[in-house]
Amino acid sequence: MSSDPVVVGMVAGEASGDFLGAHLIAALRKRVPNLHCVGIGGPKMEAEGFDSWFSMEKLAVRGYVEVLRHFPEIFAIRRKLKARLVAARPRLFVGIDAPDFNLALERRLKRAGIPAVHYVSPSLWAWRGGRMRSIAASVSKMLVLFPFEEPLYRAAGVPVAYVGHPLADAAPEEDGSQAAREQLRLPAARKVITLLPGSRQSEVRYMASTFVHAAKLIAARQPGVHFLVPLISRETRAIFEEAMRAADAGDLPLTVLFGHARDAIAACDVALVASGTATLEAALARKPMVITYKMAGPTYRIMTGMGHLPWIGLPNIIAGEFLVPEILQHEATPENLAQATLNSLNDPAVGRRLPERLDQIRRLLRRDTAARATEAVLPWLQSA
């Protein structure tokens, strides 16, 4: 291989994509030392030497209604990014999740002669199943994180590789509760509830007030409980703290953490978690949880109209059953969330049976993801 830089374009649209991208860059560089990755990424990717041309936060917008509001800015970013990538002529483009942004970009790059790999399948198994034809026209290969996704793409004739999930690779075999509590200086006997209201600013705006009011109800009914709230940025922390002030919750036994989500999950007895990657992190730590979600009313009606699975949380989707409760939209009141969380906290049957069921998910997804993803894309990087 020549000493000239091997350029790879990448786009990650949120924190979970940034995590995946960073792992992939680190694994690729072991095989391609002169790798140079450019596009849009977050702090973890930048720590691996990634050159981010635009802020990842600009893409972290959820829901149809919300995207429409930000569409002109997002469209302009995609147009400028496409022009820069075509000019740079990378050997490969890897779109990491963010399907509404990346698939259209991948289609344009593929037409321009740049191979395009999409890393993380859109949730077409839950809704928008008619998207498969568009995906087939957009990607040179699909890398999927879950085993049930692979046959869907094979049946549609889309090149695909099941690579497992990197969070499962990182999940420890042993219970990390005691070590996490020691690190966070929490008494071993204290009941701990971790609140995970989301990684995006828009998610935290929707969820923070409900989470704070639920925590107040829980604290009133469960003496000695302590709450942990890991937040990913100063902006999300400010949103959550404003919700606490509005709810007059300054006396809650609560610790806000800057990052440290994995420690907060490991330390808890139960998690109240917004649907997303955090539900998988809680499952891999073998923790009971209550999954919830809220979004704009019109967006929710569109999404539910498209859905054909009875679950939205990843642990339940992977298991094919309701392992943990899901409380959504108008049903996600502080009262309902507080009661469900207390039920999960105090039910002995949950503590006995659930950890083993969740550990089955860890074993299923543990596949050395970065190595498998590297092997899947390496042929494009080694070609002349």
C-alpha cells in the first residue's frame, strides 16, 4: 500500500454513531496506518484523528416535524458535504446511522463513483419497511448490528454483513455494580435509580420535566433512594437543571454526572431510560429498566401509523417479547413512570429472572464488531 493518505469519508449524526465511528477508525488504522477520515463526527471520532468539517450537533434532530423545522440548514450541510467529498474522492464513504441524512448522501456519492457503506440498519423492521428499494440503490454494503436484520437484506439482494454490537464487546462478564458504586462514592446498601433522559438536546427537552417529577414521586415513596443522571454535554445538563428548578426539585437526592453513563448504569438497581442505545447499555449491564419516550404529537402519530412491531425498546425487540416495561407518549406520566420504576426496583422476581435473560442478549451480540466491520470494508481500502 502506498504512503499517500487513504481517505475515507464518514458521517455520524449523534453520540451512538460517534462511538461506533471511533471504534471503526481505531480498528481500521491498525490495518491502514495512513488512514485519513473526514466528514462529520463527534468528540470520540475526533480523538481518533477524525477531521470533522461540520458540527455533529447540527444533525442531532429527531422526528419528522422537528426535521422539517431544521431542513434548510441540514439540506445545505448535506449539499456542501457532498461537494467536498466528491472533490476529495475518498476510497470509501461510511454513513453511520442517521439514515435520513446519510442514505440520500450515499446515493449521490455512489452515483459519483464513490462506494458507500451504511453502518447500522435503519429500523425498517419496525417501520418504513418500504425503504428497502431506496437502500438498495444507495449502498454498496450494509453493516448490521443485530442478527435478525441480516436475512431481511439478503432476501432483498442487498450485500450485508452482521457485525454484532460494540457495546456487547465492551460489556464485562462480571457484575460491575460494586466497583461503580465505589467509584461514584455511593453506599453499597443505597437503592440507586439512574435516569437516562436521552443524549440529544431535543430528547432531554421532551423528557426532563417528566423524569424530574417522576423522581420526586419515587423519592417520596422510597426512603433512602438516590438518583444518578449522566448527561452528555453542557447543553443537556443545562436543560435538565432548568427542569429541576421549574419543578422545585433542589432537595432531590440526585447527582448529575458529566458523562459516565456506563458507570451510572452499572451502579444502579434500576434505570428509567429514554428509548435508544441507552436501553441496550442497560440490558448489557443486566439491569432492570423502564423504557419510555415522548415526541411531538404529529411525529408520534406518523410513527405509530407505520409501526408493525409491539415493542420500541431494543431489549424487547431482540428478545421478541416484553422483557421490560415500555411506557410511551401520553401514558408516560410521572405517576406511571414512578410506579413502574418502583415495581421493577422492589419485585424479587425481576431481580432473580431478568439478569439471565438480559445476559443472553449480551452473548448474542458479542462478535468483535470493530474487527468484523473492518474486514467488511477493507477490500475497498486495499484496492488500487
